[in-house]
Amino acid sequence: MRESSVKQDSLDTQGACGAQTPAGAQVPSNAQAPSMDAWLAEAKAHETAPLCGMYLTHNGVVRELPKKLVRQGIDDGSTVVAMNFSYDADGLEQARQRALQMPGIHYVRCWLNEGTLQVGDDIMFVLIGGDIRPHVVDCLQWLVGTIKNELVSEVEVYG
């Protein structure tokens, strides 16, 4: 698990899942998800806090419903029992830096899990702080979309 934080920070390795996992590798997840309460407290104490009128979070979680059912309506009766998850840590930091360049955005923090995740496990947390709601919503939409579409490998395991 790695975390990408506010403007002056780079990726910090936290815990036993610090090394990037090759796509499809089955590495047990033992990552400790961050506390959103702690993250928000830290964000509100950060030097950029006076510039932020809104904070918005995203918490992605492994679900039982297969992606093909949710996104394409294809129901073959299968259910997800696990997910092999990995991501591009350098790409995540680059995306976070780009997010900080978006209009009105002053605080961006990301945490992504990795390894073999079970249904209900946290996949990612993203926290965006900015001046007004439209800027923060647009940034969150862009950053999570970039992470999901360009920076991660999610291989569903069916049971």
C-alpha cells in the first residue's frame, strides 16, 4: 500500500505491501486503510486549509457484483470472491501532481491498496480539497477516472 499526499509530499511507503505488485500476482493484502477522520483533521491543519471551502472523499471497495454485470448488464450468474489489484505508483504521483494544477485545487491525498483483496476490502481512498464545489467535484471525477482507467490492474476472481 502506498500513499500520495499533499503538495510537498511524494509517495510514502507504508506497511508490508510497499513494493509494487505485478499485475495478476496473488499477494495477500494486509494493508491498513487510512482513517478518513485523521486525513480530514490533517487537511484542515495544513497550510492550504484557509484556501479550501470543501473537501470531498472517495472510497472504492471490492464488490461482489462483477464489473461485466454493473457496467455492461451481462449476468452470467458469477460473483466476485476476490480481486487481484496492482497499480502504477509513479503514474499515481504524476496524476496527483496534475490534479494539484487544476483550478481551485489545493490539497490532494491518495491511498491505494494492493495484492489479493476480498469482497468488502478497501481498494482506494482519495481526498480532494479546493475552493468551491464544482472545482473539487471535477477534480475528484478526473483523478479517480484516471486512476481507474490508466493506472490500475483489477483482475476479478469468481467463485
